[in-house]
Amino acid sequence: MGYARSLASGSWAAYYREPLADATGRRKCARVPDSPDYPTKATAKAAGDAYELHLRALASGLDAKVAPRRGAVTLDAYAPGAIDRTPDLANSSRNSYRGAVRCAVREHFGDGFPVERLTADAVERYYSTIGHLAAKTRQTRIIALATVARRAVRDGVLAAEHHPAHWGITVRGDQPTRRRLLTDAELTRLAAAMPSHLWAAVIIGHDTGLRVSELAALSVTDIEYSPDGRAYLWITRTTSRDGTELSPHVKNGVIRRVPLSARALSAWNHHVAYFVPEGQQRIFRKGSSGKRRLAPAGTGYLTGAMQQCRDRAQIERMADSGKQPLVGWHDLRRAFATKIYRATRDIRELQKLMGHATVAMTMRYIQDFEHEQEHREAVDAAFGGGLSTPPLYPAGVAGGESPAASAPVSMITERAA
């Protein structure tokens, strides 16, 4: 064993609770195992824990020479119970806050951080270290710490002057990434570039605004025909990434009834006739055979197909920056929301169609138009314009017959009432 090294404070060793130098000023050599005062494993572990706490204190901006008083309530031990005892919190919020505090303790404060030091300065220093995270994540972290601090003040663990009301921390929001609207010409190219057994998914997804998990879970029994000639889809479940499991739960718990436009109904009927064999329930599968049963498609399969075909469709970037600047299934949902709102101006009805819990969320999907001509084209295409005929399939698909020859073109080009 070699010489013990001094700490950043210059006063205590990492393995020994004693000064590093003797009266002569010479550095002490490590003891040998047979020495009667050789440190035990417990002593070495305690010293190592103290050293780690020392480093945590330095990272947090605290005075490294001031150790927490013995028996002080630590943040990692106190936070879970404080969050659980906070009334009027949903279970999802409790789980999020507990996870946020765990991340804060692990990444910044340390296991021995006392609750009595959860002051505005300490939280401000922590906030300055998480600027790389998304605004929503930063907000959750600060709200979680504020929830713990508020309960600590009530329990007498934290001084009243450190109440979160006096923190004065403002969570800066992210600069929103403006994604442009998917044009109808791009929608046509996107559908044509898709594999033959998935082009209908593009049309149905665009004209109904379904989430990709809802789109992949569609079944032949989900369609309803009304006496007036209209058709509707009942959205009652979602599917997993691999498509093998169906969940009876939809987002926000909203089971909704979505009308089909004329071209979406035509795409549905044509797809069922050519690519859904008898006895098959799920609409979209991992293959184009119309006779034998194949594994159902999940969200991962649909996402992969979109990634492979968007280059062939020659679609420009949807945004100049952001995490997902390329076109995806959710861009079909945004286009649906924008076009329907511009055509109807009924935000409440659009909220029901989208399955959103609040109107504010629906408004985030509506994009402004820079030119009046684009506005008029979007309104004109909202319920049925743009795609005059389904894209032609390769020869030999579905018995060699071209789908365009048998598709009811009048239903596709007809504007929905």
C-alpha cells in the first residue's frame, strides 16, 4: 500500500479519519495489516462515504468543510414519503416526481444531501446544470423538488424562509420547432412510394388523424356503415411496437367515432378486398399476400416503412431543426387537424376527432398558413381532393389485376358531404 493522498480540502484522508501529517510534517505511510490499529473494512467504507459526500458537496456548491449534522433528514430518504403525503396528486404525477427527485439526487445532490439545505440557491445551482434537458423535463424536476420542499416546511424539516414560493426560479421554455404542413402532392407521392399493402394506411391515417398505434390496431370489425351512406371507424384500442399485443386502453381513455372521407372509405374497401384474407381480423400486416395469413403490423413496422419510403417520395424536410425533421406518421395527424379546422372552424368537434383531453393540445396541432392560396387549397383538399386514383401496384400482385381498374374512382374523387 502506498501513501494516503490528501483531499481537495487538504485536511482529511480518503481512508483514515486523521490528519495526513505528523508533528514533524512528514507524510504518514499506510499501516501494515498486522498493526493493532489497522483500519477495519467498516472504517474504510465510512471514510470512503465521507469522501464521496465531500465531492458531492463540492459539486453542489456547498462548503466542503461543513458536514451535515448527525441524524439530519436526507433528501433521498425523505422525498418519496413527502410526495406520497401530498394531496391532490395523480398517481402518474407521483411516479414522475419520485423519478425526478431520484435523478436529481443521483446526478447532483448526492445521497447524503440534507433536506434543510434545499434552499433557493441550491435549487438554482441545480437548475443551471440541467439546461441541456428539455423544458418539460426541467419543469418536472423543479416542481418535484418544490413539492418536497413544501411538505418539508409543513413538517418542520425545512425553514419557512426556504418555502418554494420564495425561490423565484423561472423554467425557460424550448423554442418551438415549426413543422410545415404536408402538402397533398407530397401525400400522393408518399402513398405511391409505400409498399402495396400499406399505401391505404397513408390515406386512412391522413383523412382520420389517427395515431400510429391506433392505425396499426385497426380491425375489420371497427368500421360502421350508417344508413345515409357514411362510414365511421370506432377507435377502441392500440397495439404494441411489434403488433402482437392489443391494449384495450386508448390515450386519455377516449373511445371515439371517426368519420371516413370518400377516398379513405374507398382505400379501406380496396385494401380489405385485396390484402385481408378471409378470417383475418387485423387490417395491416407484415406482407402483401392476399391469401395467406401474416403477422399483424405494429407501430415499429409502420414506422420502418415510413422511413424507407420517404426518400423515394422526395419529400423535403418538415422542419429546419428539431429532433424529427423528416416526415413521420404524426405529420399526417397534424395535416388532418390543420385542414379540418380551416374547413370547419369548430375546435370542439376537432378535439373529439383527435381524442385530446384539452383544447389547448388540439390547438398545438393547428398550423398557420402563410399564403391565402395555400389556405384555399388546404380547405379544398380537406375532405377528399388530391389523390385521384390509388397508386398502381407491381404486376402480379393480387392475381395480376391492377387495383386502379377495379377501384371505385368516383368514390375517391367525390367530395365528402
